[in-house]
Amino acid sequence: MLKSASTLARKVLITPQAYRWCSSSKVSQAPPVVCSEDEPVKLENNPYTKEPRKCLLCSTGIELDYKNARLLQQFVSTFSGRVYDRHITGLCDEQQKKLIKAIAKSRRVGFMPIFVKDPKYARDPKLFDPLKPLRPHSFA
Amino acid sequence: MPFYEVSVITRSLSKSDLVKALTRAGNTLLDHGAVIEKVESLGHRDLPYKRLAKQTNEPVYASNFFIFKAHMSREARQKTKSILTHDLDTVQVDLIQVDTLPSQKIQCNLDEILKSPAERQAVADLRENQKMGHFTRQMIYKRTEKEWKSIPKSYPIAPPRP
């Protein structure tokens, strides 16, 4: 080990051009980097990023209408007849606002019961589970 | 002229009476300067709750639903609404304004909502320009006050004279 090191030192002393030292002066003298096809490709954005999650109405593109009382009543509680909050329905802010407006209109026009959910629609498919909210309640 | 949808729920009527009631409703709209685009029937349906017909007080459980799509002025809306609601053949009438402009595309922010509060932009904005209560402001002042009061104004032992 020691011997090999000493021989290497001797060689360097004898022929300094054969060995390249990693010094700053040497790096600055090196020719500028030439772009070639073998160089790693830099992407602008990460191709593995997930698509942002969308709420039920935004992803399906369903428009809320006050005349469609059956759809509106899917967002109404079977127990209390009140509209579920957005942490349960899983709608974005805009859609929740629209939902509340549409339900208010529908009730005013008389297409929808006011205090209860229509028992005809009580067995409609569930869009969400009120016992497993998406987020904790905002007031909690 | 704003665009309205006039929903008319009649009491249970025979076919000829229904035609009369509808033509009366349409004529009142036209008399007040409305432009009717379309008349639609939503069918014979169950009402969401029991209603009572005017004057006869007979219960209405199911009846015919109609919609007039019409353009009219705001004054005409008020007048026609009072006329149609006081009509003996109607159970419920309402005029609802509908936006004719194409709705703006909704930016879904569910992804933002599901983030933890530390990563949410709304919370960051709140922190940025925070409103401080009087109590909090006082506490911060007292803490800083303690710091500058702890610096002695004069030395306990006078420094040596030059």
C-alpha cells in the first residue's frame, strides 16, 4: 500500500502532464459544455404528478337545476331533512353554493318538501356516507 | 327584459278546465307585456306535500305541473305573480329568474379543500394579513416591553471617569 503510493507520487513528479489535478484553474480552462443527444433530458413538469381530485358534480359535469328535485334530494338528510354540509357532500365551494341556491329555489317553487326528504326517494343510491365525512366539521 | 320561468301548479282539474286555466294564465302574462317563449308540461305528479285548493278547501295530493318560459319586465313579474297566485285554479305559482348568460366555468377546489391546513392557500392568506385582537396585541406589547425595561437606564455602579 505504502509502496504503491510512493510509486504513484514519483510518477506524478516525473510526468505532471499525464495526470490531471482537480483544481479550479484546470476546470476554468476546460472547453465549454457541448449539448449532445446523450445528455439527460430535463422535463418542465413532473409526468408523475397526480391529476387534481374533482368533486362529484365537477367531474361528471352535471348541472344542478331546481326542477330536478330528485337529484337535489340526494344531498338532503333522510333524518332531519336538512342539506348536508360540504364536509359530508364532498362538493367544491362553488358547487355547494349552487346546490344550496337550487334547493332553496326548488322549495320555493314547490317541487321539493321543505322539512323532510321525500320518502319516495329515501332509497335512492347514496352519493356519500354522512357517518364518514371527508373532513372534520369546520366548527370542530 | 329578464328571462323568467313561471311554474304553475294547478289543482286537480278536468281536461277542459285545465285548458281554460292555462289559457287564462298565458293571457295574463301576455297582457302585461310578456313574451312567452315556450310552454312545457312537467306532467301529472305527486306534490311534495298536501296542498289545499282555494275556496273549496279540497286537498290536492297530485296535480299537473306547468312551466311558462317568458321574458318580461320586473313590474310585470310582480303584477302577474299576484294575479296568478290569487287564481282559484292554481295551487302554487312562482316566477324564477334564470340567467341567460353562459355560466362561467367552475374551478373545482376540492383538492385544495382536502389538503391539511398547513398546506392550504386560504390559511396561508389568513396568516399573511392577520387581524390581531386587542388582547393579543397587548400581550405582544407587554412581552417586548419587558425586554426593553430589562435594559438598565443607568449603570448600577458609575463607570470610571476618563
